[in-house]
Amino acid sequence: MNKRDVMKQILVIDREFGAGCSMVAETLARRLNWKLFDDALSEEIARLAKIPVEVCKKREERTDPLLQRLVNLIWRGSLDPTLPSPDLAVLDTDRLVSIIQKVIQQTAEKPPCVIVGRGAPYFLRGRNDTFCVFLYASRDLRFRRVLKRVGNKAEAARLVDTMDEERRKFVKRYFGHEWPNRHLFHAMLNTGVGDDITIETILDLMNAINRTEEPRRA
């Protein structure tokens, strides 16, 4: 058996909104010396959609609200308003999902790497070289984390209370699963224990699995 067929070389992280995933993912990628795919995924998806940023900005306020919320979920999950997004007049949701799937699957062909969200646990569920983790936290902790980023209590509360619901609808519609589907994850961790403990736990678990799956030398 080829070692590369079983060793966990792709770390996939899904999360509740505001659970602290960005910092955890960045730290893990740095500790592992693996490529991080987070905002870079959004940029590549937009590139494949062939949509100029200027056009996106003009269309943002004149699109279907449901699809707009979905795109905000995918492109603006990091709260970075500079990320490009598609012109929804010419890109429907089915096409959007197809592009996301293509980018995620192509990214997975470049291990070792850390992939954040974008349906990766579902798109990559047939691979045996992925280690999938789900991060969650209490609403209060997520609210406080988001508030530090947006600086507005009403906006922070709105994001915490709506982003995960939209993600849940997205996963149910396109994958037929409840979100999060615990069967897709090797671990589900409460980041309320602290970022350092969360990071060390993920590393320990992944290393332990790799040790058990590494073929014995003759």
C-alpha cells in the first residue's frame, strides 16, 4: 500500500461562525509548514467565474436576496469586504456550487495543505487522505469574537445568529445532510477550551492517526 494513499495530508476545518477558525487554521498551517487555503479559495473561485470585482460591487444591491446571502456566506465568511464575488445576474447557485466543488477538488490535489470550509468536508468525503475537524463555541464567545472584528453589537449579533443558519440551509439543499454532519469529522472541538489547546489537540489527533495508518516496515 502506498503511504501517500493513507497518510492524512489534507487538514479540512469546518466551523461555526465566530468559533475562531481563521487563527487556528493559520497557526496549524504554520506549525505543519503546509499551504493554507482560505481566502485564496475565494479568489480562485472568483477567477474561474471570470467576474470583475467592479461588476460585482455594482450588482450587490440588485440581486436575489437568498442567493445574495449564500454568496455572502461563501465569499464574505471572513468579513473581508475586499474579496471578489460573482455577478449574480449571470451566475446561478447551481453554477456557483459547481465552481466551488471544482476549486476544492483541485486544491486537494496539492497536498499537504489546510483547507477551510467551502463545503470541503462534503466535496472530499470520498478521499482517505483527509483529516476533518469541526470547530464550535458558545454563542457568547462567538459574539465576543465577532464583535472585536466588526465593532458593532447589532451587526455582530446578526452575523452570529444568521450565518450558520444559511450554511445549514446550503448543506441541506446541496448535500442532503444536516449541518454539521458529525459522521464526516474525525473530531468536533469546542474552541472555548482555548486556542492553544484546540491547536495541540488537532495536531495530536492527526499525528496519532498517521502513526497507526503508516505501513509497518518489513
